[in-house]
Amino acid sequence: MSFTYLFYQHIMFRHSCGKCHFTNTKRPSDITIADFWGWEKTAPDINKDDKGVSLILVNTEKGRELFDKIKDRMNVVPANLEDCLQPNLRHPSVIHPKRMAFERDYQRKGFEYVMKKYGKDSVMKKARKFAGKIKRTIKRHLGLS
């Protein structure tokens, strides 16, 4: 659970993800394969099993030839490019401000330490601690403690 949380916080991303020059639709590869975020705009019923939808972008004529050879073996739903433009097809990833501290902590203290310090459990612990402070302050102001 915390690994996924850390991943989606961008705290574990490689430094190069924040400078990637491939975050656009003018790509040097023949085909780009990615998760299709925004599939709902194209075909709302396509993800009934909730396992996700893959996106295939054909970037070159060679890519078109390869795709044409295999497309009959897939469930293909054409989409408008604008409906497919997830953040990483528009700009480099935004790197978490604590990325460097995370890396130092990981190198010095290991995986379990960073999971506890930066993971979801840590966020929940901080929220509970903050809620406790608020509760004590309210009780003090109401004369209940």
C-alpha cells in the first residue's frame, strides 16, 4: 500500500523524469505503448473489468505497418489524440520537493525506514497527531481537561 502511495506522490521518480524530453507526441519510436488515462472520453464502457486500458500511439509509417499486422488480434477503439494526452504526453513529471531527502534517507537507512517516514502510514500518523492536538485544544478552551 505505501509503495503505491509513494509512487503516486512522485517521491521515488528518477531525476531524469523531471527533465524528460520525450514527454510529447513527437516521439522517435515507431509505436508508444502506455496506460490510457482518459479512456472514459472515448469509450465509457471499455473498462468494465476495471483492469485498465492500454494506449497505443502509432508514431511512424513503420509503426503503422506493424500495428496493421496485429490490430485484428486486439480490441481496438480509435480515439482522438486530444482525449489521450495524459500529463506525461504533455510535460515532464513534477518531482516531489522531498525527493532528494527521500533518496538520502533510503541510501542511509533503507527501504523500511523510508516507507515509514514518507509512506501513507506516516501521513495518517501525522493526521491523527494533528487531530489529537486540535481535540486537546478544544477541550482546554471548553474547560474539559
